Amino acid sequence: MNDRLVVPLIPRAFFALDDIPRIVLTPTFEIEGRQVFVNPFELTPVPISRLGEEVASLAHDEDARRRIQKALDEAMSPY
């Protein structure tokens, strides 16, 4: 396939800490020294040709992969 599923990473600095629920849906990570959180509700396919250079990867971080998967599972849950 020529697309990748992309989930936005939002800088925490854009929001007051109290505005970001600390729940399974918004796991946080540090990317290039900046705190970011996952926004699973904006998951979307993007053509590979539109993606820029890789900035960072959490692919080898099992804890990160588990937390992202849990956030996506919660977002897709019918409950």
C-alpha cells in the first residue's frame, strides 16, 4: 500500500496541563526534547509521498507501542 496511518503528536506546550486529560487516550512522549501527546481521534491515512523525513521513531520502544495501541483501542471501542 502507498499510504501510512498517521496519528498526530500534539505539543503539550499548546495546552495548559489541566486541559489535557491524563488518561489512556492521550499517552505522552518526549520527541526531540519536547513533550507531546497522541491525539487518536485524528488518525488518518496519508500517502507516503506526502510524508517528510522521519524525525523520530517509537517503533522499538515496547512501552510506547503498548500505550499507543491502548489509546487506539480505547478510541475505537464501542463503549
